[in-house]
Amino acid sequence: MTETFKTIARIQYSSEAQIIKGRLEAEGIEVFLSDNLTIDTDPLVSNAIGGVKLKVLSHQSEDAKEILESIRKYSMDDEGNSISCPNCHNEKIELFSTIKDAKSLIWFIFGVLFSGLPFYTRHKYRCETCQTEFDLK
């Protein structure tokens, strides 16, 4: 009988993939990482090749997904408390960057034209459940 692997996650950094691999193996799940050596050699190609592929045996994929969901990190405030949505009070909040105001747009254009990094961007939070965007202030 041949065992097949199924990709359950794509992770940008090899070090993060190794930590998750260790957590899954501690639960008895066999894990294989793909493209981790390529990204260790040149981290700038991570987005181009789709990151490190976290693969598990097909029959263990559902268990692995449940473990990944339980350890998935969401946004926290400066005191380490989970941030909740002001609309639906869900705690599945993600931080994202936006270029919606004039100052962000000007710095984005300046950065593109003169290769000046980092860009100025505004950071907002988005609820995964109701898609509400909000600031902490």
C-alpha cells in the first residue's frame, strides 16, 4: 500500500514551518516539508514558489488541520489579550495593511519610483467572520 501526502498549509518561513512540524509530530502525525531548503538558501523566493509546503499523510490530514486551527495565531493587543470584533465580538481578527489614504498612496508611489523601502502604510484589523474593518483607537 502506498501512502500519499497531502499539502495542508503553505508557510512563508522555514523556521515557522519547522515549529509547526514539531507540534504535529508530537501529536503522532507524520509530516513532510517541501521547498524548505530552497527557502533557507534564498528567502526572497518564498512568495514566488508558494512558501514551504507542509504535507501530511492523506488519512491524517483532517486531524492535522484541526491542530493547525487550534494553534493559529490571531491579533493581540499590547497586553497580550485577544482583540475582538466590535461588530460580532468574534476573536478571529487579522492585521492587514492598507493604502487607502493620501499619505499612504504618496509614500507608496515614492517607494515604487525610487525603490525606497519601507512604504508607509496604515494598519487595520479585519474580522474573519463578518469582514468588519476597524482600528484599535
